[in-house]
Amino acid sequence: MDNSLTLLDVLSTTALSRCWPVLICTAIWSSTICMLNHHTDGKFSIQSTLITVFGTVLGFVISFRTTSGIERYNEGRKLWSQIMLNCRVFARTVWFHVPAPTGGHPMSDEDKEQDQAKSLIEKKTVVNLLEAYAVAVKHYLRGEDGINYEDLHPLVSFLPSYYSLPASIPPAILPESHHRPAHASPYSRRSYDVPALPASGSRAAGTHIPLSTVPSRTPNESFATDSTIRDEESILPSSMPPKHSWQAAFPFSFFLWIWTTIKKDARKAVGVDGAGRGFRSNENNVPLEISLFLSSYIAALQVRKTVDVPTINLLYASLNQLVDALTGLERILTTPIPVSYSSHLWMVTLVYCSALPFQLWSALAWFSVPASVIASFIFFGFVVAGEEIENPFGELSLFEQPSPNLIIIYLGYDRNDLNMDHFVQNIIQKELRALTARPTPDPAVWVFSPRNNFLGTLSGGTAKNETPTDWLRKGKAEILKALQGGAGSTEMV
């Protein structure tokens, strides 16, 4: 997501961009009432008692609505932090604590080198799957089904399609601006096929540790076809923010919904909101599928018995936390505020703001018009702000798509939504790639570095700069004596 802000971008993030049609209607309504009062000597004015009574109640209700939206927003951010934490833990554990095969019987240098290379490839692939998991969660929450995205396809295109897990949320149809040939689909699973490798490319079966091998091809599997290549040529961008539409603003979306309800059966409604997309039926839960491959890796480590039980438990715990975060994100996305509550709040707020010109005329006269507009902006602003942050991943309304050519939904690209692109690209992706860019550091190298003045901190940096090698020559007794001297200088009186 582009971080450069223009004035239009700033205005689009405010509540004003969502409730300005209501403010215009309020200004017209207030002007009409004031004109009637002006020509009838105030016959259309009433006492202002309702302002105090209903205003207090309405303020509490709107405050509750906004607070519930903020809680959901914060929970979504916490769950993304949980994904980042467990990606770090899982990747660190795999890269540092899963040893290369050592061999229970004599092996040639060539065999050892081959097994170590296999282990390195395997661990790097698993770390890549962690990155793919985070990327897949991002697309999944945005309703972008499939794997044909430039930040996801290279990470998972080689995986066999063993599972077909239904998603728990309705994915969105891609914007019409992203044209592709009829054969190309972001939802295609053909690219999951694994090309067969020659039998000579595999190791002899005598290896004592069953490292990853190319799975045998079942009769219903085939080599990569031209259609697979065409699908790969239609890889979509990692981020596809739709263009804004007039249909995003109230009351246009409301009128569109009325027209749709009359035309079609609303019982199978899917979604209408502004600026970019329509929903489609669900296909696959790609993040959950990736978690199954990660689980199969842990199971393989158990079979090999090359990793101790605490390490296995840590890997399982991290994987469980990743799936738990995915489940929590699905819960937020699929559990909106009840429609009856939201619609009643809108109607009560509309009635209250419509009654303001009648009550303000006797005190403010023509100033009732700007006063009513300001009051409407305050109340409706909090209402639309609460609705916007209710879903931290994008808009998800429950109306129906009027026609396949109408662009009507917007998911996860508003600047008020959680910046999932930043979480994935600038945090998880960079950290995981930096982790695997270097081999595991050897303590024998960095602990005994000549620059390691490990006793300097005990004397405030005034101790003689002696290297660990110098202290090795002095022996254990001298090291303990120096440590005791450093501790004595900081004793409490």
C-alpha cells in the first residue's frame, strides 16, 4: 500500500467522506424548516426538552457502538501480532534447533554433504511456508481466493493439492480493472501440481534419516500443462486497491440495496458497499492448508527422532497459535454487529437530527441550519466511524450484488483498515529472509572473539581489555577472582 498521502487521501479517511450526503440532506431539511418558521412566525417550532433527554441517551448508545468497534479493531491487531510472534518463534526454532543429519553409521563425505544440503533446503522451504502463511492470511481476509498472486504463488506453487478445505468467509470477486484471459483464474488450483522428477534424481533408499523426497505421482495427477503455464503468466499483484465509486457513500448504497432487494431474492444476499468489488462463493482456505504442510514437517521430525521433545512441543505450540490467530480473525470478520441494532441506531439518530431544526428555531433562528449540520456531523460521524473500524480488514456489508458487471465492494484497502501489507512485507517477510540469509552463528566464534571484553562491564569499562584467549591462559581461578572483584564493587552498603 502506498504510504504517500494527498489531501484527498486524508479526507477519505475521515468520517466526513462517509456521511457528507447526510449532512447535505440535513442542511436542506433545516433550511426548509427555518424558512417555514420565518414565514409563519415560528409555528413549526417546539420546546427543546427533547434535545436534552434524547441527546443523552443517544450519546451513550453511540458511545457503546464506537467502543465495540474499537475493541474489534484492537483485537484484530493483537491477532496479527500473534501471527508475527509465532512466525518468529517457529522460524527461529527450525533454523537453529533442527540439526542437520549426522548419520548413525559411517557415511561418505559426499553422502554427508548431500544430506546436509537436503536439510538446508528443507528448513528454508519451511521458513518460506511461514511467510506464505502470513501472505495467505492477508489475501484470505481480503476475500482474495486462490494462490495466483505475486507475493504468494512463488512460495506455494510447488505444493501438491492434497486437501480441499472450505473457507469460512466469502471471498471477493476481483475488480473489473484486473482483466485476465478466460482461462486464467486466481482461484485455480492447477498450479499446485508437482512436476515429476526423474528417478535418478533421488537418493538411494539406504539413508537412515528420511529427509523430504518428491512424492510419488498418483494416476490422476499430470505434468505441468500449458494451462498451468498460462495461469502462472496471469499472476496478480500482491495488492489490488480498487477505485472509489459513488456507490460507497450513503445514501446511494442504501438506495442501491433497496433496488437490489426488489429485483432479487435477498435471502442469498452477499455484499454491497463502495468502491470496488463484489463477493463470490467460497473456494479454499489456503492458510489452513499451509498449516497442514507445516504440521506434516513436524511429524516428519518426530519420525526421524533427530529433534528432542521440548523442541517438537515448541513447534507444535507455535503452529497451534498460528491457527488460533487465523480462527480469531475469521471470527471477527464473520461476526458483525447485528443488523437490527445498527439499523435502529441509524434510524434513531436520523429522527433526532431531523427534529433539531424544530427545537432550535426559537433560540438560534437561522443559525439553526449550521447548528443542525454540526450536530448531525457529530452524531453520524461517530456512527459511521464505529461501522468502519468494526471490521479492521475492510468493508463487509450484507447486501446482494445487483449484476455481475457492477463493482460494489471494497475489502481491506482503506487507510483506516489494518495495514496488513506492512505486517507481511515489512516485518514478517524481511525478518524471515534476514534469518535465513546467514548460517547459524557458532558460539565458539563470537564468544571467543578478540573484541569480547566480557569483564569490562563489571568495572564500568575501566578494566584492562583482555581477550577471552588471554583469560584461558590464566585459568579458571583467575576468572573467578576477577568475577568476584567485579561483584564486590557493586555490593550494597
